[in-house]
Amino acid sequence: MGCIEKLNYEVIQKYTSFKEGAAYISKNCAEIYEVQPGFKLFDKAIIGIPPIRIGIDGDVITFPFTKPCYGTFLLRVSDAEEAALVRRTAKCIKH
């Protein structure tokens, strides 16, 4: 993919902290995974305070995305291939 801006995403939270994003994911997502900074999602390295939580509901991925100079946003994107990638490579903490 390469550019998050080209995805059909939904913004769940604007200007959020990683703690707030993790709390939202823990409360609202069926599957929860943890990754370290540098984990690639949509061909972009995720940055943040480890461990970084990623939530999945079916093919929908909820994750924090930090855009330098703009802050951190909690995004939701439907993508079966990326959801499968997370399931295969990330540490599952709730399934």
C-alpha cells in the first residue's frame, strides 16, 4: 500500500494518546494484538509507546497511527490481507 491517506479509513479518535487508544481497543475489539514500534501495517512502520495495541473485528483493523507534526489518531480500516498479516505475525493477547 504505502500511503495511509489512500486507504478508506475511519477516524475513531483524533489527537489521542497511546493509553487512550489502547483502552478503546481493549474495550471495543474482539481480537487484540500487541506489536513493537516498527511493526509494518499497510507497508508503514507503526511508531509509538510499546507495546502498541491493534484490534481486529473480522477484517476490520483498529490501530493508532502517528503522523509527525499532526499527532496520533486511532484509525479503522477494513482489509482482509492486513488483518491476516496481523493474526500471523503479532502477539495475540485476546482472541
